[in-house]
Amino acid sequence: ADLWGRALRAILNFAHDHYRNELGLKLLPEPPTVVLSTKRQWHGLARKNTRIRNHELGRWLNAVETVRTESLEWRDDHAVSVCDALDMALFTGLRRGEVFGLEWDRVNLKGAYFWIDKTKNGDPLELPITSTLQVIFERRLKFRVDNNPYVFPAARGGLITDPRKVIAKIISKTISDKDSEQKEINFTCHDARRTFATLAELSGVGTYILKRLMNHRSGRTSDTTQGYISLPVEELIEPAARIESKILHEAGIKRSFSGTKDLLKNLSDDEKEFLLNELLKGSSESE
């Protein structure tokens, strides 16, 4: 109802202001939708806050992996693409359309970054490729057929428009046969974005960095401080890796040595020196 009211209001407001006589006077009366505000008749939907809970992350990731493995055996490329896309959404916080619409010409594996040029707010977004994302991209390369432009293509090579059947399979796999008391983990694609944002905040990356990673603007009121902050993709490697570590930690997944080595390889000399100093400081404090 609110959506209908806003659409009607936009049309009536435009007509009320646009159509005038030869003297420049408005031809139409005041839009009737004004009463929705004056009498406070807007419904006002509450903002959704559903996400994958921290204690459920391990079970959710295992369910995604199970469906991916079974789909590989059944040669269900569509399901494999959706599983990889959901992992991508969790570890980047990208919106559904940004993940499914990602194309290979916007991925630079050697440079360890990728970018989204068509985002919700119109601002381009450049993000680093962490060790987990590297694994996802390398797996997608193995399944690429006929130079398909999409990183996560549908079964027939086009854009994925409906992942609901695969999501339903994943939800069913979140219940273990060994534990009958478990409840299904219901989720949507956008829940992965809210989960990323929550764990990013808990990892302590900072508000401005989180806004940069999630491509959020400060709103209509200008934020003078943010206007002075410029964060190129190289400066996002460490906070992105920190969020990745937080997600893996909450899921109970330990990093492999190769993953740590890849992370160190992507760090600049200054970042490596900072990390070494932090390790030495922590060691001296424990003594």
C-alpha cells in the first residue's frame, strides 16, 4: 500500500506542478495524497534485520558446500553458480544484482581486485580479492564455457534471475540427520549482505571503511569528514581480510597456511611492517 501511495503521489505532484495555464497558474487542485501525510496514514514498514546468526554460520556454509558438491556430481551448473554466488555475497556484502551481474572483464586476478560499475546508488565500486574470493574466482574459471561473460552464469549461460530453488535446497541441508532438534536456517540473498555488515562492524574495521566496502553514501546530509577520506582498493586489503577472518572464525573454519601466504603476498611493505610490529607488540605483552 505504501508503494502504491508513493507512486501515485509522484505522478500527482508532477502533474500539479507541471500543468499551468497561460498566466502560469496551476490547473490542478492540491494532490489528494497529501492527506496520507497530514493524517499520518502511511503504514511505515519496519526495516528488515534478518541475517545468518553467528552460531549458524558454520552450518550454513556446510549446507552451501553440500549442495555445491552434490550439484557437481549431477552436473547442475546453475546450482553450482548460485552456491558460489552466495559465498561471494557473504564475503563481500554485495547486493544480489551486483553478484549475479558480475562479468569477467571486471575481474583482475593478477591485480587482486574487481569492480562493479553499475551499483544501486550509481557510484562505481572497486574491491580487493581476498584469499577466499580467490578460491571462488579460480573455481569459476574452471567452469567457464565459451568465454561466457558472467562469473556466475545460469544453466544456459545467461544471467541468473531466480535462485530460489537452489536456496530451498540449501535451507533443507541446514538440518543435520544426526541432530533432529536443529531448525532450518531460512535466508534470502540480502541476508548475506546484512551478515557481512554485522560481522564487519564486530571486526572493528571502522564506519567509513565499512561504508566504502558496502558502497553506502552518508545520505542527503553532507558528511564533511567522509568527503576528505579517499580509500583506494589497496587500502581495503587489510580490513577486507580482517572481516574474512571474522567470518571464518565465527563459522569455526581455520585458515590454511596457503591462504595466509596468499594474504601476506597481497600486503604492501608498509602493511607487512605494521603487521610485524603488532605481532611483536602482542608477544611482548604476553610475556
